[in-house]
Amino acid sequence: MNNLSYDAKGSIQINGGKWIDLTNANVTVLGNAKLYGGIGGGYDTIKLNVPISGAINGSNVINFRFNTTDGVSSGYRVLSFNLLDASGNALIADSNFTQDDPTKWSAPLPNTADIAAGQKLWQSATLIDSPINSGKQLKAHCMDCHSASGNDLFKFNYSNNSIVVRSEYHGLSQNQGLQIASYIRSLASTNPTPGPKCRPWNPPYQPGLGLDSAPVSDWTCGAGIDAVSENDLDTLATIFPSGVNKAAISTKGQINLREIPIGFQLPDWNHWVPRIHPKDAWGDYFTNSNLNKDYAGEGTGSSNYNMRTQLANGGTSYAQGKTGDIFNDLYYWGSELGERFTPPNEGVSGSYTIAQQKNLYGTAQWQLMKSWELAQDFSLETNCPTAWVTKENAPKAEKRGWCGYWRFVFNVSPHIQGFPADNSMFGSAVAHYVKANQWYYLQILLNPGSGAHNVHLPTDWQYAYGLLNNLLQSSGRPEPIRNFLYVLKGAQEMDNGVGVTDVTRGWTIRDSSPLDVWNGGQNGVWKGTSPATEQAVVNAFLSNWMDTTTSFNITTWQREGAANAVAGETTCGWSMRSLCAVGYVHGTVSGGTTENFPTWTWNQIPQMLGEGIDKTQVNRLSTWLNTAYPSGNYLSLIKN
């Protein structure tokens, strides 16, 4: 079921019997969705078993009911169902079910006047908030929360019925809803036919095999919900089709995350669309801000450019970075939200109320939505790889991707926005951490940096590693391979030819550490995984990491306290990208903490050896650490 987002949102009835409310107490949620909060949890599409009575041999009538809105949702989808016997066997053959074919849909009101009326309604109809808040008139219109043209509804094959129902939800008539649906259907004349995975429940950009071979216009639709495995370890077969080996994961390589299925479901399209538009959250403060003006020129902000005009007038040359400065323009539009947007009643980071979280989250989603819109309307997903090379001499440009250094996807995460996990708008800490992980992973699918990162842009790798651990702690589900993929991609981004004389753009311990792959071993991210698998993956990565790290002369590294020190790195803390001071000894308090790479390795090397990590590679690590920190006595950790 898709978008069963709160208890008792729906009910089921068998042969006219008693209605059964679909709640976490009444049903059994299956798979990882249960660990992530079940109904109303972190996943948007879930599988569940409902205990029933009253079914008979022969024909049965099964009814589903939408009970009531929560002020956000107007329904849910039943993607498939069956009746099971006591042994769990399906009693209805798949051949009895027929999937609707969107390519056969047509405009319900196909005449030109109705289509034109639908477009006008899309752009300017006055809407109410919801049926339970009908007295509140929205400042936003359909085109404000969705893509301006509505091609997101066309792309993801929202049905005529769903468009009509949502139109009525926002106070329009059934006929007006039919007119809007007819306008959306008319977009077939100007947009590519959506592929078979383009459905509302399939998570955008969900990775899977064959995505790069399909038209780029279908990349946004992802590999489908069926590409999500329940077992994180299933991913290994795609990374290592010939078995775990060092050559497949060289830090000098470039792993294609788009085509590696993962055991983690990304958000569906409904959860890209802002729940609250910033016009309704902040009023004139947003309308007249540069955050708004930089998008399409609306309002009285002081900015002298906007992205839609820049892309429309600059054409492919601008989009590919050959004229103008698309990276600079995107960065300053992004930073208007990240650094300069301080609306009244915003709240205090770390203690935002639920209402404040919803306002802030909606604003970040709005900017993400409009980024997606620009990417689709101006072919940025193919132009951006060229722009990365043109503007930044990127050595590892992706085949497909988004432009620039600003973190349009990453910054939607409730964690980076400072939302409190223990009082989250998502209802629980585990759902909060699922959402954070979803946006962080989407960032490296869409824009990992193409080997031209700049400090923590366009992704902050260490943040993501920490949130993987938060999700493990809150759900009890380890994801050693998705964790490994994230660290591997980070290491490959850092091994870009710059080296260690500029750790803000080149090789850095902070974001490529083998400790993040091992990550506590059998007491951490590898819990429940066979030691042999843990050893094979950690050994392969550690060997590559040592090859890269030892290839740099220790005297060329940027180092705290040296003439080539990184500005701001004046104490030996966890966030160090350079080396700590040459005289630093593990366990010594620096800047009020002992949380740093020299201390972590001192403490964890014995544990790694105890779990069978290759002593040859661990000894290489100890030897290098002793060279980097000669007062640390790391040679005492070497085992023969």
C-alpha cells in the first residue's frame, strides 16, 4: 500500500462484514517497513498482512475505504492484494489482476476550451487548505507547489481520478478537476512518453540496474519500488559480480551508484511536493525575498537575476557552463535559503515546534521541487555533467546528474535543518532518521560532486555517516553495505588528483576513513553479518585506502600548526580534514575533546584485529600513523 500515512486512514471490509481499521495494532507490517515505524513511519510504500474472517470459497467482495484526512492527505493506493491461506499461500493467481495502462489514458474533457481552462486553473485558481480547514485560503496555486507546467503529474502518471480528487480536496469543483486533468493529459504533445516505472508510488531516482540505458527523461522515475531489497547484503552481488575484490572498488575509480540497487526505499513523489508552500508559511517575507526572486523573478527582492530566465535566455551554452556562470547562480540561489533566509517566527534550531518544522521543511522542499523543475525543463540532467567539466575541470563527471555546489537535496534533511528527533514532525525518531537518510542518499545519486568537491559541498559526507548510525540505533537494522557504498563514493570523490596539499578539495582522512567502513564491526554496522563478509569488504577497502594514503609524502600533507595549515583547523577535533599537529598523542584533549582520527584508530585497531581484519593491512595503517604521529607509539599495535 502506498501513502498509508497514519493509523486508521483506511479500512477494509470482507463480504459486507465489519470494517477493519488499518492500524499498527490491527495489522502486521512486513519487512523493514515495520522497523522503520510501520504505518505512518519512514517508508511511503509498505506491505502488510490483515487478519480477516468471513471469506468464503468462491466469489468474495473486498472493499477498501478512505476514512478521513489528516489535513494533508486525500487518499492512499492499494498497489496489490491477495487472500492467503493458513500457510501463507496466495489463493488468487496474478493473472486475475490487470494493471491500468497510463499510455491509454486520455483527457476526460478533450476540447480546446476545457484544456485552456484547466491550464488557467492550474496557474491561478484560488485554493483552500483542506476540507477540515476550508476557511483558510491558500496564497499558493497548483503550479507553485508542483512544477510550473504540471509536468510532474504527467511524468509520474497521476491518474485523472487522483487529480480530480485532489482538486476537490482544495475546494475546486469536480468539473474544474476534470479540466485540470485534461490539461495535464495534453502535456503529452510536448513531453516524452513516461516509461513503465513512472508511477506515483515508485520513488524518484531509486537506483537499479539498467537505469543509465533508459532515456534520461525516465531516470527521475527510478528503477521502481520492486528494486528495493529487504536485505542490505543483496547489494554486494552488484558491486562485486565476481566476488569481493580490491580492484572493483579502487579509490581512483568511479562507482555508478545510479545502477546499484539498495535495500532502502527513497521517498515517493508525494513526499517531494511541499506540504506547506513558503508563501503560506511566511507570507510577504518569502514572496519578496531573493529566495523567491532568484527562482523566476517574482517579488521585490534585490536580486538582479533569476534561474528560469537565465536558463531560457542562455540556452544549452549557459546550461553547460560555456557562457555565464550557472554554478555561481545556482549557489547563490541555494544559499538564499541556507544562509540568508531568516523569516519571523522561524524558531530556534534544535527545538523547533512541529508547526515550525513543517514550515521550514516545506520551504526546503519548494526549492528542491523548483530545482527538479529546472532540471527537467532545461535538460540539466545531461547538461550538468558537461558543466562540471567546463566550470570545475571535474575529473569524474557523472553520466547524468545535477549541477553546482549547493546542496539542494541534502539540505531537505530534517537533521541538517536542526529538527529535534525526539519531537519530530515525522512522528518518531526512527521516521525522522529514515527521512534524513533518504535525502542524504539522494544527494549522492543526483550530485556527488564529480570529483570536484569543495570542503563539505555538494555533500557533507561525515554528516551522512553519522546519520546512518543514528538510523541503526533507532531501528535496530544494520546496513553495512549501504554504509560502505557511501564511504566508498566519498573516498572516490576525494581521490581526484588534487592530493593532500589542499585537503578541502583533495584527499582527506575525514571523509574517506576505513574506520567508517568497519564502523564497530560485529558490535556495530556489521552486526548479524558473517565475519567472512565483513572481513572481505573491510580488507578490500582498507588495502585501497592504504595504497592511496601512503602514496603521498607525509611532509606534503596540510597539518595543524604547520605553515600550510588549513584555516580554522587549530585543534585536533573530529572534523579535521588535515593532519593534527605532529606532536599530537592519541587520547590528549584538544579543543575540549579527544574525538579525533588519531585517537579513534588507536582504540579501534585492536578491535579490528580481534575481528579478523587482515593484519597486513592493519599493520600498514599502524605504520603510517606512526609516521604521521611519531610520539604516538603506534608501532606497538603491530601484530606479527
